[in-house]
Amino acid sequence: MVPRNLTHVSGFLLLGFSEETDLQPIIFGLFLSMYLITVFGNLLIILAVSSDSHLHTPMYFFLSNLSFVDIFFTSTTIPKMLWNIQTQNKVITYEGCITQVYFFTLFLGLDDFLLTVMAYDRFVAICHPLYYKVIMSAQLCGLLVLVSWVINVLHSFLQTLMVLSLSFRREVIIPHYFCELKQLVQLACSDTFLNDMVMYFATVLLGGAPLAGILYSYSRIVSTICEISSAQGKYKAFSTCASHLSVVSLFYCTCLGVYLSSAATQSSHSSATASVMYTVVTPMLNPFIYSLRNKDIKTALKAFFRRTMIKTPVVLS
């Protein structure tokens, strides 16, 4: 079969999780529920932070940005998958596939960078509490978020351009429920050496560097907490970063699990199922982790709903 350029391919076929028709309503209901929980949960975090002046601090500023990114992260893949199940059509257009590659890469990288920035914030708060307000100024917080966006926008743009240079066969079947960069490169019939090298160096630089920053920050945090004499002081210091540590552990453990599962098995369905952990489950659980373990968030949410109820007019029949 003669290879054709990607621009001549009208669309791709997404296999999804299962081809059994009996399972489609169950998969649709499950992912629709998780998607709605993710969107509304993260929206509540953003509303709580924006509506309460007590939460206008660096930590909650980064948290609201993380919630914003998580909403769009899941929205990049899940709505299209739900639409394919509902219409019983597994085709995704060329433009749609390239768009998914770009935005999925963008928001995945932003998640990683924001978690690193939040680790640095906790490091300054615990290790240098007297200089916290001076170091974590509004200008620095805005700059850190801006740099995260710029780096990942450029990286996603580069990866997308690299995909555009590949050639594919006439019929391309993607063994996944969305267009993943690695899967797309593996399905190309042209030379992918340059693509593989770019992905490798991007993983090392944009994945390894943030992880190293998080590990360094928490090594210093643990060292500082161990130097605190009172048990109450240790508990108070640890509680300020417990939620973030839980989210970081969940994010990296699920990403590592996906990598190990894809390396250990050749089953496409197993790889797709494993990917759900960091593409859907992690963004869905983040609001629960922060709200259930954080009194400030719970107080802000109660105050927000109380004000909403008061402002809502009561119509008497």
C-alpha cells in the first residue's frame, strides 16, 4: 500500500475501549458522570478561590489555575469520545486529531509545571516562612504561570509541526480513545527518528526537570519539618502541603503506571484503560483532595452557597 501524506487523509478511526455494543451505554454513562464531576468540581474550586478574599494567596492562585487547566485537559478528549459512542461513529477528522494532539500535550505539560510551581510555593512557605510574602509576590506568581504557559505552548506547537511532517497509509486505525502523540508517531509509515528524538528530549527536559524540582522541594520540606521540636508544629507544617503531596503522588504514579503497562503489554485496550487514570481520574479527584482536606476551601464553598441562596429570589405561588 502506497503511503500518503497526512494532509490527504480525511480522518482516523479511534478504536476506543471496547467494540462490544452491549458495553457502550455503560462506558458512556461512566465517562459522562466522571466528566461532569471533573468540570463541576474544578469549577467550584475556582469559584471558591475567586469569591473569598482570604484565599487570594499564592497557594490558592496556583490551585485555581490547576483547576482551570484540568477542566480543559479532560475536555480535550472526553466529549469527542462521548460523541463517538452516542453517534456510533468512531471516525475523527484530520483537523480534530491534530487539535487533540496539540491541546492534550499542552494541558498535560501545564499540569506538570503547575504542580512543580506549587511545590516551590510550599517549599518557600515552610522553609522560609519569614520571607514568604516577599518572595512569593504577585508579580512572581504571575510570571511563573506565564512562563509555564509559554514553554508548553511552544512545546506543543513543535510536537504538532513534527506530526504534520509524517506520512500515513490511507486507513489509519488508532488503538486508543483519543489521538495521543506517541500512538500517532508509531502509526506513521515514514521515518520517525526525528520525532522520537524530539519526544525523548522533551520528556527528559519538560518531564524530568519538574520532577527533580518537586523532589528537591520536598526533600528540603521534610528536612525542615524534622527540625521542628514540637509534634504539633510538625503536624501543622505537614498539613499545609499534604493535599499537594497527594495530588503530585497521584499524578506521577498514574503516569508511571501508564508507561509501565504500555511497555509490559502489547494490548491496545490495556493501554487505553491505563491512560484513563491520569486523563480522567486524576483531574476528577483533585477537587476532592483539596476540598476534603482543606478547611479554608470548605469554608469558602459554604459561604459561596450561602450568598447564592440569599440572592436567589423566592417565588410565592
